[in-house]
Amino acid sequence: MPILFAMFRFFPASIELRGESFLWAKDLSTYDSIISWSTQIPLISTFFGNHLSLFTLLMTASTILYTWMNQQMTPQTGSTDQMKQLRVIMYLMPLMFMFVLNSFPSGLTYYYFLSNIITFTMQWGIRKTVNDEAILAKIDAKRAQPKKESKFQQRMAEMQRQQNKNRSQRRNK
């Protein structure tokens, strides 16, 4: 999160990004407009301004995809009202970011989009290569084994037995 806040400050103020183009973005220090309009469209112009940014749309789509993927991979523990509200909020956040970040520099939304894609790819790769059932079987097998005392625990237990023996001898005198 601190890196994201730093990027919010870095991209608009970065001199190095001014005039630098990447793919369809002509300038990474300002928004990348794929659709522009000159008239005031009620509600749409209020939220988006007079343009629509492709990097922002891609960032929003990748965040929604990542949210959906995570929900598919994690087991649903219950269907309480809180869980339903949390699910709705998780899908609404990318949409709110779309409205907010539409006028931000394209470098920032590209960074956010690329970060989502890299995280998505890593998560997918880990899920495909790690066998959860095998790991759970190993954990269950370890739990079934009797716990072995460490040398320190054995010495402490021996000292406790010796101390109890000495107390009982003093009481018997």
C-alpha cells in the first residue's frame, strides 16, 4: 500500500515520464484517452470527465478478474450477511477506482494493471503447481504422530520430578 501511495505522487510529478509514449498512451504523465467527447453528458461526464482511459479500463477488468479468481480458489465458509456484503464491496472497489483513476496518469494505471497481471499469474502458477491435498495429508500425518519432547523439555521434566521428590522427602521428615 505505501508503494501505491508513492506512485500516486510519483507519476504526475515525474519529469522523466513527460512526453514518453507507451503503446497507445502518448504521454505517461497524463491520462491515455481512447474515447473523448466535447459535450457534457449527464452523470458520465460527472464521473469520467470528458474521456475514457484504456489503461484504467484494463486495470479495472484485471482487478475484477483477480477478485473473482481469489473467490473461486478460497473455500466459502458460510453465507452470512457480512460475507455477502464483503463480496459486493470487493467487486465495487475496482469500479470506484475506475471512476477515480480515469483522470490519473496512464503510467499509474498501467503500473496498477501490470501489478494485477503479475500477481494473478503468480497466484495461478502457485495454485497449479502446489498440491493442497498432499500438503494437508502431510499435516494430518504429523498431527497423528505422538509429540516428542525436546532435550530441554526432558531436562525440565526431570528437574521437576526431582524437585517434587525432594519436597515429599522434606514433608515426611
